[in-house]
Amino acid sequence: MTSLLKSSHISQRVDELLARMTLDQKIGQMTQPERMACTPQDVKDYHLGSVLSGGGSCPGDNLPADWVEMNDAYWAASMEADDDHLAIPLIYGVDAIHGNSNVRGATVFPHNMGLGAANDPELLKRIAQATAREILATGVDWTFAPTLAVAQDYHWGRCYESYSKNSDLVSAYAAPFVAGLQDNLGDDAVVGCVKHWVGDGGTTNGIDQGETTLSEEQLRAVHIAPYHPAIEQGVLTIMASFNSWNGDKCHGHKYLLTDVLKDEMGFDGYIISDWDGIDYLSEDYFTAVGLGVNAGIDMFMVSEDWRNFIAHVRTHVEAGTIAISRIDDAVRRILSVKVAFGLFDKPRPSERKWSNHASYGGVEHRAIAREAVRKSLVLLKNEDQTLPLQNDARILVAGKSAHNRGHQCGGFTVAWQGVRDNESIEGGTSVWEGIQAVAPNASLSADGLGLDASAEQHDVAVVVIGETPYAEGMGDVRSGNDVIVQAGSQIKGLLKVLEPYGDSLELARSHPEDLAVINNIRRAGVPVVAIMVSGRPLVINQELAESAAFIAAWLPGSEGQGVADVLFGEYDFQGRLSFPWPAAEQPGDADAIENGPLFPFGFGLSYKA
Ligand code: BGC
């Protein structure tokens, strides 16, 4: 596929365009503002090559029709042809990282961590295909997915975006997911973007956007490895990472971006920066722009400051500090992707095959998500065969996430940091709703706290506990500010520091309310089945000891029904840990998770031995 981008029918078309383009038109192609910061008129006036929606940024009422309308307007502006402007279709990008989850009513698939436990590459391909259709339903062509991070330290707020701590599993998923999204570049395809290049999952203390200290051999073996199958599968774009490697920021890393990724690994698509990612290269923005372009980034996600970005690139070219050959290379790559994807031949977004399609958020896609939920659940404990439950059992359902579709979905759902209610997730089922549908004698604890539990009235309780939604650095768990000071001192460049999620991986410390609910019910003499919704493995020794059965549900997404499918034995558990489970909090020592885990990589019980 990489050779496709260099094939003669594509390069001829690109050469013809390039020959006609002014410098401003070229720089415009390299620029990607956020939708809130640019109008369709800007797209035309500045020849913008792309626009994105950041997490939670949505037009109108955030329904597919609003997105299609917005994309029609941007597309029409990009296609106007006159003396000052060439018709080059705009490409719009979103974070459809677990379904097209920014948009109301989308099918929300489990986050990657759960999919890792499912260990099913064929399922991954179907998820990617369904996701592509829900993206296309909104008139969008490009998703910043899949994340190929190989998360090592569970303090990292982006753990759940990672399929596994094991690089081989991430590698096994890369090609099927890309194949599903890009679907032979036909009418059912969107452009994929593997991210974040490279070493995002390896930062010290799991600090988001932090420092990854590794030998080149280790970097290649663990973090670079999954990019090989993605490139072989023809992934068209790759996003640079905020983290640094041995002190140097990836966004300014010519060796990693140009020498390794493009020259050595043969990546012919284009590299997009992360959100204002070049800003951290230098305190001086003009310098930062030069470093980013010269390092090999081709398109720049410059959310608001895009006019300055454009002006600076121009000044650099005029001064000779950025060679025109570098600009031509970047634009050639961007245009090659647009041509290969068939963007020039597609009608306006509203006239495309899948726009506003009824399959969006529909039963077929939700069935795939439900299958993914049941395959991703990992059974950690099942004392006295508490599970499977009988459908006619008197089940008390409690815990803060028992009836909360927002919690189930986690970050990057409707809003960047996720949502915490049922109403915002339209369609789908909470865990409670899934149980209710098949167990007529089940009841929802009145206050959620399980204080209404009684051995006379309840045979068993299902308690849904865990973390509440977060995304990126706001999900980091940090023992103290010293880890940030230490990270900052290792990095050449600036470190962005966000308020962390908490200071401990121990659930009893970060969410004591969960153990309280379990104990309320236990004290009443009712056995507890605990289901944990979380973006990472947590230290759960106390909760585990007090529960008769324990299930790791990760962030299952909108289809809570998939949990009931397994709870009642209609399906067996087949999820296996793609991250070893920690026995204790071992800050700063990712390897310690491996040496003495509570449950090893690959662990998971089943009903059938
Ligand atoms: C994240 C990326 C994401 C981008 C656009 C950044 O903050 O690091 O993963 O694709 O925002 O929303």
C-alpha cells in the first residue's frame, strides 16, 4: 500500500497540482485548525488542507445531520476554484477512538484496553468497519485512531487507549484495525491515523506527555514494533507524540520522524502533529515552527494559533531556514493521501453513500459492540461458583456505576473528559438495564449504596464500582509533585502539567465509597459479585477479598447488555488479561508489575475449565 502512494497515477496527479500551487496554497495544505477557530471562508482564504474537532467539539445539536451540514460547508469552501484558489478537497479529522464517540447516539465500543483482553483480531476488524461507517455517517473522512501505545505504567491516564502492555498483542491488532478503517480505500473507507509516534506508553512514572528513557533497541522492540504492521497494511497517516525520548521531544525529532519512520520504515503517508504539539519545542513559537517542519512533520494540528503558524512558515521559507523542498515533500504526501483516498472524486459529504445513514447507532453495530463487551470481560475470582447467576434469582444491583452509561463509556465520549450520566449516552444499556432485561426479580438498590440489602430478600448482589471518566493527563495518577519536577528536569522543552485524577492506584484510597458499598451488602449476609469499570488495572486487594466473584469490565462502552450475557451464563468468559494485574502500588517501577503480579498476563477464569 505504501507503494500505492508512489504509484504513477497518483504522483502524476500530485505533480500537476504541485506545479500550479503558490507557496501560500502549499502552507495552507499543511495547516489544520480546530473548527471553533476557523470558518469555511477561512478554509478558502487560507487554502486550509484540513480542519479537526477536538474532543467534545461539535456543531449544532451534535447529531449526524449537523456534522454533515458543517462538512458540506467546509468542503464547498475548499472546492471553490478561482484565480486565487485551487479546488483541493478538505479532509476533516476526529477522535473516533472507540466508535464515533464524540457524536450523539453513536455506538460506543469498549476502549482499547478491553479489546486487548478480548484477544480477537477478527473482531477488531469488524469494529473498525462499523466505526468507519459511523464516521462516514457524519460526513467525516479521517479518524485519529488506532492508538498503538504500549502502556507500561498504570499511573498513565491514557492506559485505556492501549490494547496491551505486551507489544506483540498491540502489533497483532494494528493491521486488522487499519484494514477495517481503510477498507481497500473504497466507499466504505475512512483514513486511519496510528498514534502517538513514539514511546507514548513508556514515560517515567506514566506521566502523560512525559519522558521515555530507553535504549534505541528497547524503543524499537517495544514501542516502534506495532507500527511495522500498520505501515505494511497501508495506514495513510501517523500522529507525532507529545512525549520525549531520552530528553528530546518527538515533535522535533528528525531522526525518529524522518530517518526512522519515513526513510527506514518506508512510511509514504503524512505525519500530523498532535494538538499544538510543536508549542512545547521552544518558548519561541517561530523557532518551534521551524523545528517541527524541519524534523519532518507534514501537517500541523494548530488549534487556534494557525494564522501565526502560517506566517512563520512563510518567513522561514523566505529566510531559507525551511527549504522549499521540505514544503514540497510535506504537501506531496498530503495530496497523495487525498488522491489515494479518492477524495478528489467524491461528491460533497451530504451526497456520499453513508451520510446520515440509518446504520448509524443501529442494531447491527450495537451487536458488534455487545459482542466486544462480553469477550473483553475478565473473570478474576469466582468463589463457590457464585457465577453464573440464575435468571430468576433475587439480585440486588448497587454501586455508583450500576446504572450509569457515562461511567461505562469513559473519556473521549461526547465530551473530551467523558460524561457522568445516562442521558448523554443515547441508545445502549447500562449494566443494570442489561440485567433487568433478563432477570425479572432483580432490583436496583434505592440509594445505590446497598444499605437496603437483606439476606431474606436478596440471593446475591451485583455491585458495579471503579473509576469515573477521564482523558489524557487528567487521568494521570501521581503520588506527588516531585515526579513532575523530576520529569520536567529530564526534558529539553516544555512540560504541560494537568491536574491529575488522583494520587493512588489503590481503589480503596481513590474510591473508598466502593468498598463501603461492598461491605454494606456483605454485612447483611448477601454475597457480592463485583464488576469494576476502570481505565486500568487497580490495586483491589480489599474489594477482592470481600467479594465472592470479581469481574474486570474495563470501559465497556454503550452496550452494558454484554455484561448480562456473561453474568447469566449465556456466554462463557473468554477475556484474558492483556495487562498483568498489580498486587500493590509500586510507583515509578513499571517492571514491578511484572515481578509478582496478583494475576499474570493472560489470566482469566471461565465457567468451563
Ligand atoms: C490528543 C490526541 C488527539 C488530539 C485531537 C490530543 O490532545 O493527544 O490523541 O488526537 O488531541 O483531539
